[in-house]
Amino acid sequence: MNLERAHREQYLPVEELASYTHSTITADRFTSRRFLDEEWESLWPRVWLMGGRASELEKAGDYICKDIGRDSVLLVRGRDDTIRAFFNVCQHRGSQLQFAGNGQMRSIKCP
């Protein structure tokens, strides 16, 4: 697959994509740092990624903190029962707001 072309065009034409569906995936695809970097640059930021299950955030203030790729993400159920996702970083000081795991909080505060 021509990743430079796909990155440039933001998509791969269907005709070209079809030619890759039955090709063999070589081991370097799973071990190559270059391929990983290209995926994080051109693929994963454009698709939905699962950070957790809604059932893990039952009550207002419940949170999940996960590292997804190069980013730490904070998922929180609000008082209005809406689940929101934030980059896990204080905009004021640039420090991490929560550490990995899950729990319960009253508000999101700068440490």
C-alpha cells in the first residue's frame, strides 16, 4: 500500500483498496516502528477508538483515564448524565489531571 499517497489524498480509492484485501500481511507490519508511526499519524486520529464502556461510568463523577496512542484521555460522566472525553492535561500548567485507571471525582481540578 502506498501510505504516502493515502496520507496525501486522505483516503485510498476503492479500486486500490480492493487489491489489498487478500494480500498477505507480513510480520514487519506488527513490529515496524515506522509503520506504527504512520498509522498514528494518518489512520487512528481519523477513526473512533474505544476508551471504555458506558457501564463503567454509571454515576455522575465516574471517570476512566486511559492512554490511547500518544495521548492520555479522561472520560467522565457529568451531572447531566452526558459522557464526555477530554485530553488528560491541565490547560493552565500542562500537567496530567488524573493517573491511569478509573474512579469517582467531584470536579476536574488542576493538580
